[in-house]
Amino acid sequence: MGVPTHVMEFSSGRATAKDGGSSLLQFVSPLRQLDGNERWFITFYALPTGKSYDEVRNEDTPEYIQAGGRADKMMLDIRQRGGAQWGADLVRYVIGHAHEGNPPLDVAIELPHGPEYVSVPEVFEAEEAGDIFFTYYKTGDIPAGYVLRPVEGYTVDGRNIDLRGIAPRG
């Protein structure tokens, strides 16, 4: 293995480091194992340059992509820098397929702490989620053609800003 550049954290508390040579299968395989109960989320992020996972494991991760739910019915969200128009420094978005209008948030993604509601265009299966994670790994962003629905902003002084109700962007 080369120098670790990214980390994949699991709901079990386990984590694996990835270097620049990871394949698509190394993303799809763990996403296929999500069961919505014991294995219910995966968070993936780039390590700060020159730092190891042990050095950052207890720090807040400013930017990431994550999946939650089951292999056949999951939601994806991403946190990115930006959001000045809302007074935020970072914004967490739910990722969705391109769609018209504002579909209702009526699909329950079952999680151990209770359901999280998303719209039909915001539901993914492991295979497609793996492609999105792999693109994020290679580029630091998701593939073109998806939309982002803002749900929460974060400020450098630790405040949270509720962004639910803001129109998706894509």
C-alpha cells in the first residue's frame, strides 16, 4: 500500500485507509454490506496533506461523503465548503438524481436512531453509490448530473444553520 490519502469509517467504529490505487470494488463491496442496523453508515473523506488517520481520528472532518441505510435503499450526503449565501462555511447536502419540482420527503431510510426521510430521487442502491464514492475519491466531488439539496450549514464558530426548505441545486 502507498501513502494513505483517504479514510473510510464504518458504523462499527472500524476504519480503513485508502491510497491512490483503490479500485471501484473497494467502494461497492462495503456499501453492499449495509444492513440499516448494525452496518448502517459509511463515511469517506480525504486525509489532510501529511497527516495520518491516527492524527485526525478524533477531529471533526470538514468535508466528506457518506451513505446511510441498507444496500438496496440508502441515502447519500456530502459536506462541502461554501454556503456564504446562507452565512455558512460548510454545507451538508443530500445527494439526489436530477428531477423536476420538489418531490415530497416521503421515503423512510431506516437507521438505528429512527427513520430519515428523503424523496424518491434521493434513494440509491450500493452499485450506484459505489460509483459516486469512487468519483469522489478520484476527484473530490460527485459526478455531474446529480442535484444537491442543502439540509444544514455550519459556521467556523460552531453554529448550525437549518437549511431544510432551500431549493436543491444541480
